[in-house]
Amino acid sequence: MLKALENISAHYANPTRFMALAAKLHAPLWGLVALCLAYGLYRVAYVPDDYQQGATVKIMFVHVPAAWMALFGYSFIFFASITALVFRHPLGHVAARAAAPVGAVFTLIALITGSLWGQPMWGTWWVWDARLTSVLVLFFIYLGYIALWQAIDEPTRAARAASILAIVGFINVPIVKFSVDWWNTLHQPASVSRLARPALHADFLYPLLIMGAGFLLLFLALTLTRMQMEILRQKLRRRS
Amino acid sequence: MYDTYIYLSYAATFVPLAVLIGVSFRQLSEARRLAQLLAEAA
């Protein structure tokens, strides 16, 4: 299994081969994104009101998947940076840089939709509890990572500095995830990740998982599109 | 009663995503155009 992954990784280390694969995947992936999100939104439209949250439970179907993608996006950048820095994979930096704006937008969405849910449910737009604050810190790390790439003109130095920031900043990911367990927070603990017995009724769980799959596909499609753009830009920089 | 919050949440989700999709496709087509121009010039 590991050997097969290693072979695939080595095969697509060649940007030309990767571009050929990306061109094949582009249209089907975006088609899947549209189908999955359309079906997810259709299911969300028929979700019943929650006995405590009322109709505001519908906000959860964008807030929770956006928060998942905020963490997934940063983990993706972390592993891509490790791949680039330790294993010298030529596409590691490309993948990490391409995913950063995507992850940052999902983090911003999680923050705004959380605030829009908090006002009617908690009676406040914002509290400085551990979960909310650590997600805000994650958003600033994303911004710092993007800014660092742009601040250094020499691409090799920029890539190295950004990768180090991405690896150091990963410490915040487990803090976000476990903040609701480690500290007393207003934010509720995990409801879905308890795989044995999720705290959600099937009426809420399945539409949430479909929206989660749609957001994951969207993350991958956007990252793939931006990777193609980054590879072309690299080629242009080398030739000019 | 909560409709405004729900509509605002969906707008706050899909408007930034639509902008990001639009910007990413525009940047990709611009990079493709420049790469093609450079290839033709070479």
C-alpha cells in the first residue's frame, strides 16, 4: 500500500504528468461538486426544525462543514509542506500554496456563520471562548502564510519560510479540535465525530454529511484548479 | 423569526465561495493565455 502510494507520488512529481491528470479530472470533479452541493441543499431545505434551535439549525449545515474544511485545509497545507521540505516533492509547495486561500475562505465562513448562529441562540455575536478564539487564530495563521509567500520575492526562500510557518502553525489544529474538551467553552462539544453514537438524529446527520462531502469536493476542486494555475505561473517565471 | 439569520448565513457562505471560484478560474485562464503566448513566441 505504502509502496503503491510512493510510486504514484513519484510518478506525478513531474508537473507535466500532473497537469495532464489535472486536465482529465477538472470537469468531472467540478460536476461532482455541483451535484453533491445541489443534492445537499435540497436535503437541507426539508430538514425539520430542531426542538431547541428551531429553524436556525439550518445554519449548522454550512457552518459545520466550513469548520471541518478550515481544519482539513490547514492539515493539507501541513502535510504538503512536510512533503516538500522533508521529501523534496516538487508539487508540495505548489499544493500548499494553492490550498491556503481556499482554507482561509472556509475559516472565514465558519467564523461568520458561527456568529450569525450565536446571536439568536446565545444572545451574542462573539465570546472569547477557547473554540472561537482558536479558530480566529487559525484564520490569522492562514493570512500570515499567504502574506509570507507574497512578502519574499525569491521563490525558494519564500517556499521554505512559508513551509516552516505552516509546520509550526499546525500546533493550533489540535488546540481548535480539542478546545471544547480541554476548556469550559460556550461552544458545544463534538456531535458527529463520536462515530459509535453520533448525537444527531438521522434527519440532521445525513444532510450534514452530504454537505460535508460537497464542501470536501469543493475544496479539492478549488485546490486542483489553483495548483494548475500555480504550475503555469512557475513555468512563466522560469522562462521570463 | 430566524429567517434573516439563515439567509445571511447562506449568503455569507456561497458569496465568498463564488468569488473564490471566479477569481481562481480567471487566474487560471490568464496563466494559460500567457503560457500559450510565450510558447508561440519561442
